[in-house]
Amino acid sequence: MEWRTDFENAPTGGVRIVPVGNKGATRVVRSKEWVWCLSKSGEVISTYWIADEGRWNGFSDKSPPVAWLTIPDHPLIAEARANSMQEALI
């Protein structure tokens, strides 16, 4: 894994529309996708994109991160995902 500076390709989470109540109302739910970001001072911060504010959590829009890195899965999670994919193919 390498640090990346192309923030336009950084994972920013997803959006789902979920029903609320039984009258057809809905609301938007944003999921957080955590990444590691590197500050100008060299500090590594676990963060996520705040779409409504247009910035990364823990950073201001005046002092954004300089690089990002996807947080790797824990080995047991990676193994479980691989097993579930294999079961889906069977």
C-alpha cells in the first residue's frame, strides 16, 4: 500500500434512502468509510469524509490532509469476506 494524494478517488462512504414510518416518508443515511489521512505535520489520523461540510473529520477546509491510505482489513475479516464470496459462487 502506498500513500495517495488523489483525493478525488478517496473513498467517501455511501448514501442510502431508507423508509421512515409507514406513510411513505424517507430519509438519507450516509455511511462512513474510514481511511487514514496524513496531516501537513506528518500525523496519521483515522478519519472519514463529511459530505455536508466538504471536509475530512479532524481536518478543516483550510488545512486539509495531504495524503490518504485505505485502512486494511483485519486478517480475520478478510478471511471471512473471502469465505462468504466463495460460498456465494457455489
